[in-house]
Amino acid sequence: MIEYKFIHEGPESGPENGDVWMRSFFEPLTPGALTPFTSSLFAEVTARTWYLYFDRLGFDPPPRSRLVKVHAGRPYVNLSISARLDAERAGVECPPLLIDGNARPLVSAEKPGFFAGIKLGRSARKIEETLDALQAELPDLIARVSAWYQRVMGFRWSQAEILLIMEEIERVGANALLPYFAARHNLERAYRRLLSLLSNRPTRERVALIAQALGGGRGVEVDMAQHVSKLAQLAADDSAAQAWLQAGEFVNWKHSVRGTDFGEALRAFMATYGHRSFGEGEMANPRWDEKPDQLLAAVRRASPQTQQPSPTVADPAPLLAAVDGKARKEAQQLLERMRRLLELQSGGLHAFSYILAGARRWALAAGEEAAADHRLTTPEDVFFYEIEEVKEMMTGEWNISDRSGIHATAAERRAALDAWRRRRAADLLWGEREATVTEGDIPLSPGRSAGALVTLENLARSGTETILLCPTSESAAAAALPACTAIVVLQGSPIDPLAACARALGRPAVVAAAVQADGALPHLLVDGNSGKVLQS
């Protein structure tokens, strides 16, 4: 199991009573602290999705349950309420959490009798059947949400259209989020269980064994990265494309490099992935088809070499050898389940990315209307209001004569967001008490590589041997993997889509919480086997 420690002691620590909240659930999506619009939309949609998932299982979820707590600008998902339903309705064991050396159970469950055990077994099988069904339904879901997104992008944004999409976002978003929610919920539970089966090993070794056993993935992230590599190869063979990438003027990218293989491949990439972006979980961030500068910097820096690193082949033997003999069958089943769920997680996240992009466009349309009569200073200020506040603004429920008060609210929330983004967030909340992981450095993808540390913001001016630093292991960062030799994230785990993609591409990857990219860019050695990052 993962070990945590409480951050504060004494009166500053906050009460422990209440549910347990985890930040890791949305790490593949959220880049850090979020604007009020984004965090409130996550909270509303996730609550609906949670109900859809457990209702589909027949677990009778209590309506209007609180699923997301926004703390220091970050969404934390209620772990306790889902663990209770899993245990009570399907007999699913939830491993305890290890905090300050003490094992703390999430739920208390009595051992069922014979007939109750049969009923619980049927419910447990229903979970597997539902996950398989969601995987089978995924292509149709992606087609539907893609069509919804295209419809949204085609609007001229009359007031009627703004109000129409306002009523659709949460409903359409909940259905789109369902595959990701189901996959991530069951992935995290399987990951914690597998860690507990390896409890006689140090944390780094346990995580390394799991990463090695899972191997690379086949998800959307791998396809995205391969498309970037293809674009880099086409650009290397096209002097006009090279000059265009070097110039760095991409405002009119849709009308540039036409009639070339590179230009057509770029348009094909944008048709599939243009609605995505680095930091896409924050809806205030522009999408690639709006502002492709960082994406095209990755294309320019990607190596067109034909000899790519070898992918990590799944090898469960070392992990199974480290598990007690009686638990090996369970460990093998967990690994097989996790590989399937990794694919569902990747596709589900891609489906939800259409909702994020569509919601961004709706928010900007609402912001433009509010800025026209000076309720907002700029359309982009709309992201500093919660979604219910934006709805009230659009339906005339706000007192627009108090423009100074409305503007002051945005300024206060902007300042708070800036402060939250400068602080390290807690990994877990037990009630109101903050806790963080004790082991800050863990391996995600094996291998060793050295290079200069860069971020997505300065990738354009980096050299050829680069180590990419990301705040979290967000899915869309996979598009930058061809431009780097290794990746370091400040928070993440081997079950994140980016980690699976790094293993598939043979890129070393680690979580290194203490690494910083301030000022001069250090030269580092990333050891994905041990989880260590060293000065080189």
C-alpha cells in the first residue's frame, strides 16, 4: 500500500471526522489548481456520472451525494462513499490506507453469510460485465460526443443557442465521463490491492514491479504520439515545412503549408486531436486548433530518426515471484484486469475531452455576451465564476448594476488561484486533515536517459536531448513524448495514461516531487528503473 503522512499537527491540522478524499482520480486530466468554472463543472458532472455508474450496477446509490470537494483549487474525489457501495453491494474488499505508519480502514464490512455471499458474487460479476459493455460502447460514444462538439463549434451563439447548450453540458458530460470514471475507479482500487499484496517490498520496488508487469499501453496517447512522430518525419523531408516550423508563426496554421504531405497530415491530426491541448483539464486553456504553438514546438523538436527506443514489454514474472504463493492467482487476475482498464481509461478520457472543449467554447460565448455590456472586463474572465453563476448571469438573475462587485470577484479569485498554484497540494484529505505521500520519487517507465530539463513552455528553445517536466501525468502530454528522451512528473502513478504511453514508446519516466525548472535548466539523469533523478 502507499504510505501517507499528515502534513500538519495540532490545531492547524483540521478535523479528521468525515470521508476520505483523493486527488489522484483526476490527475490524468487536471494540470493543478483550476479556475472556479472548471472545478465547479468537474464537481457537477462527476456527481452525475457517479450516480449513473452505480445505478447501472444496480447498487441503489443515494442521490445528491457529494462526490467532489474543491480544496486549494483542486478537485478531490470522495473515496469513502464509493468504497462503501462496493463493499456493501458487491463484497469488494478495499485495502486500508497507511497513514503515519498506521493502517486505517476505509470501510467496516462484516463477513457475509452463505446466501449473502452468493448475492454479492453476482454483483461483483455485474461490475465486470458493465466494464466490458462500456468498452464495447466506447466507439459509438466517441462518435456521439464528437458530433455534439462539432455542433457546438458551428453555432453563431445567439442567446437561444447559449441557453440551449447551457442545459446540455452537464447531462452530455456525465454520459461522456462514464467510461473514464468506471475505468479509473476500478483501476485505482486494483492498484491499491496489488500494492498491498507486495507489502513486504519497499514502495519504489513495488511500483517498479507493477509498471514492468503492465508494460506499455495501446491507448489514444500512443496514437497521438505516433502521429507527432510522423509529422516530424514529414517535416524533415520538406524544407518549406521546416522553415515554417522554425519561424514559429502559427496563427494562420489552417491556411499554411497547403498542398504538401506535411500540411495534409497536420490537418488530419487536428481533425482528430485539435480539440485537445496540454493542460486540457483547465478549460481556460486554449485547445490545439486555437493555439498550436506548443504542439508544433514538439513536432519541431521530435526526432525523425527511424530507430526508436524499444517499448517496455509486459513481464509479470518478477511481480508474481514477489507475491506470496497463495496470492499469485489473484495478482495475475488483477494485472489482466488493469491492462483492460488502461485501454478503457484512455478512450474514456478522449471521449470526455470533447466535452471539455465544447464547454470552453460555450463559456467563451457566454463571456463575450457578458463583456458586451461590461458585466465582465474580458470574455476570459468568465472562467473565474462557477458554472451556476455563469448560468445565472445568462438568465438575468445577476444584478448587472453592481459591475464593480462582479469585477472584484474575478480579481479576488484570480489572486487566490495564483496562490494555490504556487503551493504543493495535499494528496489526500481525511475529513479536513491534509496528508501527502511519504515517497516522493517512484518509477513509472523503465530505462535511463540524460538531458536538459525543459517544460512545455520552453520546449521550443530546447536542445536535442531533453527531459520533459510536467506538473501531473496528464494524458495530452503524450504528444510531447517524441520530443524528449525521458519524462519527469511531479505527481502521478503507473496507471496513468501518460505512464502507459511512456512504456509503450520506451521513454523512461518517474515521479520526482522535488524537481524544479526555475531559472537555469539543469542537466539530469532519469533512472526509470529505480525512480531516481540525479544531476548529470
